Amino acid sequence: MANVEAPQRRAILTGGLAAGAALLTACSSKDTTGTGKAAAAAGMPSPSPAAAARPDSPWSAFARLMDGNKRWVDGTLQHPDRDPKRREFVAEAQDPYGVILSCIDSRVPPELVFDTGLGDLFVLRTGGQVVGPVVVGSVEYGPMTSGTPLVVVLGHQRCGAVKAAYGALKDDKPLPGNLQSIAEALRPAYRETVKQRHADPVDAMVRIHTKQTAADLRTNKDLAPLVKKGDLAVVSAYYSLDTGRVEVLTGAPSA
């Protein structure tokens, strides 16, 4: 029985790997011949005449995001590329110009904060924007498979995850369940925070952690070569719940 089942299991595994590879290829499919021409060739609808061209450099992607954030702050939102025509256009392929790693906080939705549209961003959200191998791999996906030119690590004001972690580490009282894993991931930022006196140590810890995370990604063995070539920028930034403004901390690309 064992000799019969083993080939069957190998066949199932091989089929699953093949399907996964096909899915990965489809997800990373990129328009390299021009948006309109590629759409026509694939039988897809053409983009709206008002649709802006995809930013193709770290600076242009960064400028697009910051322009969108200014509209968010000013209340002059454009809600770009959020209609059925855009949905149909990106249904067969995607080509986001930015990766956003942010907190799960319900008040910090990146697509709204930067006034972006469908298919513009890869968005990852974890408590306190902490990272692990799966998260780092997900950040790497856009730059390494689609040439996405920008990564933004976005911390924010009054972060509940950082506040809880700060208290747990300060009092040496572990958080319940898997919440403690978030606190442990934030320990390097906590250690740096307590080296100096801060009027608001939790806010300082948010900023420190955000900068540390961006620095780690920037020097990642797989992303660092792209950064060195100028094909990728990794920015750390801080979002104000009070004003809606995104403040750049480190790594802003040059024009």
C-alpha cells in the first residue's frame, strides 16, 4: 500500500507546484510594450484617457504618492482609477508602482491616505508594521518580479501595537497569545528608545522602529542591489492621525 501511495503523493505535489508556478507568473505579469498596446493585444479595454502613466522610477513613484497624500490632507481627492473600466483593465495583469508596509490600524488605509486607485499598490499590513520572513518576502515580491520602484514603511501616530509592546517590555509582562510575538519584534526599537529620554516614548518608538525596518529592507541582500542601482528606493514615513499628513523620515529618493 505504501509503495502505491508514494507515487500518488508525488504526483499531487508536482501538480501543485506547477500550478503555483503558473499562478506566480500570472500575478507578476507585466506590461512591457506600452499599456494601450498590451491591452489591445490581450483583448482588454484601453485605460481611461485621464489615467496617468505608471511611474517608472523611485522619484516619480514617490512624487505620485506624496501628491496623493497632499490631496488627502487638503480634501481635494481625485479617487483615481476606481471604476469598472479600471477593474477590467487590471483584471488580467497588474503593475503596481509602490509597496506599502503599514500597520493594521483601521485609521491608516494606504489606498486612501495616498489617494490611489485599483492596481496601484502592493499593500501589506501587520500590527505595528512588524516583519518576519513571510512579510519580507511579500515586500520583495513587487521589486523582484515586477520592477516596482518604491517601498514605503509607514508608521503612524498613537499606534496601539507599539504602545502595548512598549508597556509589556517596560514592565516585563508578556502580552497574551501571539501578541507577544509583536512585542518581541519591536524589542530592538524599544532598546533604542530607552537609551534616551523622550517626552512621548511610544511615539519615539514608532519612529525608531519604522526607520529600523526601512533600513533593514534597504540593506536586504536581495533588495540592496536594486537600491544601489537606483532602481528602488525604500522610504520610512510617519502618518499623523490628526492631520492626515505623511512625514518622510528617511530614504526619500532624489529627482
